[in-house]
Amino acid sequence: MKKISVFLLRSLLSLFAALPLKLHYFNAGIVAALLSAIGYRRDDIMINLSRSFPEKKYSELKRIKKDYYRHIAYIIVEAVWFGGCSAERLRKARIAEFVNPEEIARIYENAPSTVLMCAHYGNWELSGGYPLFNYKDCPNYITDKSCCTVYKKLSSPVWDEIMRVNRIAPLDHNYQGYCESTSILRYMINHKDEKKFYIFITDQSPYAESTSSTQLEFMHQPTLTMTASASIARKFGYAVVYMSMIRDREGHYSITFKPICEDASKMDVETIMHKYYSLLTDDINTDPSSYLWSHRRWKIRVPHFRFLEACCGNAAQALDAQSKGACRIELCEQLEIGGVTPSQDNILQTISSCKKARVNVLIRARGGDFVYSEEEIQQMISSICFCKTAGANGVVIGALTAEGEVDKASVRRMIEAARPMSVTFHRAFDECADMSRSLEDIIDCGCDRLLTSGHMTDAFEGRFNIASLVNQAAGRIKIMAGCGVRASNIDIIERDSHADEFHGSSLF
């Protein structure tokens, strides 16, 4: 029955697919008018737009909605036409082309493989044509042999098969790179010795079976998103590139490759996702109508989300904090003296116990100041190596010179030993002589995150200094407010500091 249904529907679609592309665009006007007349997901679209563009007037939002219906109509007719394309027909139409293929060629030559992050922007249904969109005099490394498109299986077996055939129509009939999301890790392992491009539509709401997701701010709204593409890239040390697909005229898309990182093992998953969504936001602001506004990803409102890190001394405390909403654990011992590196048994037990919250380990040889001898630096590097072997998410480090400056040489050595783990620079920063200069030094060293009370006794008192650091950092590093952060004052600290994350031992 499935084969008969697929055959009949494909035969019907093939009749339409054979029509010239210009005629399809004429039909798009009819489709757009029908969508508008029936009010297709009108309320969802207007709610999403109003929350994403709070500064726009109602008349502007209505215009975007009208343009959006036209955009959806384009996607529909282009997808139908695409399903009837041979490679020759697709190349001749030049419906999409790479703006900077030399950039992806450079990355291909230097990376073991590359994760290409796409979005529900432009026309994602043309992804099967990527191997055919290079029109420049430049090596074409995105081919049907090197390209793997990751998809989510549809609930209808009939439509799942129809869309599979449609999406890869211009490619070789033996194309093996159309991979279901639940099988992608196995596919990558089987092809680990081959240079591949893995194409993910990354702005997905988490699937029911998904185990890799996070919450972040996207288009002024707390958003739950999958992180599988970033997590896999980090695991294998792949390059990560955002694919910007802009409709610059009817019948033509320009695709620009925008690198996020060339070795994801040196960047944490949250940073990769923030960079991706930042680039996507830029595209949406360029042409708001080209995003998928009828999607119901924001239908269930996510409560106001804060990324909370709990300071814990052992596995029991970590489990308690995790159950109360901690996103990450900083594990340390002897908190009464500011914390020192925990024992190896404590590290192993806590990492094995925490299945949801990530565990970062404080690396500090002793209490007191942060000016260390060479022997102490070596001791901390050894502890970092143990944490990496134990499976820690990250380490929390810091070292200063006798003059109160960041000891960049020692910090860089510790970061080098830590990668691919995440690295946080701890509150040694608050004892630096020059706050602004020290922030630049820490960014220059390559830390992912800075924990600070804003050079004050606690984060509440230093909240305005933290705001200055956030402004200066401009997204180059995460700023985490810590020390004295409590349920009773976190609202004010968040409002005034604009910190990315919050750290405390009294939050849970």
C-alpha cells in the first residue's frame, strides 16, 4: 500500500515539477493568496512576530506576515519544481549559488570534517542541491560523495519517502548521504576516516527522543534548542560553519559560508550555539519574512531561563543542586578558604553521579593568593589532565603575576592541557589591578568564561561593574556573576548586570 501511495503521489507531483520555474512562481502568487485567505496559522505567526520584534508597529508586523505567506508559497513551488530536477536542469536554472566557495575549500583542506549549520531560513528544501551550487572557478569539495544531509523522519511513511526522493532528486540515484538523525552518530563513526560535510538544520526544537538540548535567548524569547550538531562537532574536533541563505531576488538564493570555529574541540557547545543563533538573528533582521514564523516552537512558553552554576563540595551536594535546577556544577573542596582542587575520588564520584548537569572542576593548588610557583603550575596541569581523563565538562582556573596582572603564560599552558574541555577563569580576576585590561588578557588567552563579582565583595555590590564587563566583552567570552548570589537578590543582579550566567552556593 505504501509503495502504491508513493507512486501515485510522486506521479502527480512529477507532472507539476516538469513545468517551467517561471510558471511555478506565477502559481506561488495563487498559493500565497490562498494561505492568506484561509488565515494559515495566522495567530501563531502574529504572536511569534510580535514577540520577536517588540519594537515594530502592528502595521509593520502585518506586512511581514503578508510577505511571509509569499515566502512559504515560494518554498512550496520551488520544492515541487526541485523534485523534478536533473543535475543539468538545476545547474541551468541557477536557483542558488555559493558566494564564497573558496572559504569552504580552505576549511575542507584544514579540518577532518565540517558541520554545516543551516536553519529554517531561505529554502531549506533545496539542500539536496548543495553539491551543484558552486559556479565559481574554485574546487568544489561539497559533492554527492562528501555531503551528508541529516533529517528527522516524518511520522507518515508515505510522505517520508516522498520527501526523501524529492530532496535528493538531482543527485546520483545511489546517493548514500541522506541520514536519519538517530543514525547520524553511527554514520560518522563509520566514515571517520573520510572528509565529510554534515548538513544539519540546527534551529530545531528538541525531539522527544533528544538527549542533547539547551535553553538560550533567541529573537527576544527564551528558546529550547537541540545541540546535537554542536556536540558532535566538538566530540570529533570538526569545523563548524553557518550557511547563510538569502533570497536576493525571485528565483535566486545567495549562500554564504560563515565560519563559527575551525576546531570545535576548542570551543564549548554553548558558545557554538550562541554564535550560530547570533548569525541567524542577523539574517532574520535583514529579511524578517524569510524565516519560518508559522512554526510552533514558542507555542509552549518556556519560563524565564537563567543558566545557574552551583558550587558544590561533593556528589551528594551536586545531585541535590541538579535536582533543584542547576545547569552546571563547579566541584571544589575547602570552600571556607575559597576552594581548592577536590580529590580524585571526589571528582570521579561526582562526574559519574551527575547525568544531567555538567561538572566543571576547580583547579587550585592551595588557598591564599594566586601567584604560583612552577611546581604548583605543574601540579595544576596534572590535575587538569586527570579531569580530562575522568570525563569532566570543564575546569576552572586562574593565575596572576606578583604585579596583579593575569599570568598569561601559565594560563595558556593550563588551557592547552585542558582542551577540548571548557575553561573558566575564576575570581582571581577580582584581585587584578586593572579590570578592563585583565578581561582582554583573559579573552586573549582563550578562556570560554569569566567568573567575577565585578571587583567588589560580592556580585550584588559589583553588578554595575559586571555590566561594564559584559559590554566590553561583546560576546567574546561569557561573563558569569558569582559570590553572594542568592534567590533573594538574583533578580536585581540579573537586571543590572546583564550577566550571561550565575554562580553560587546559596541558590539551591
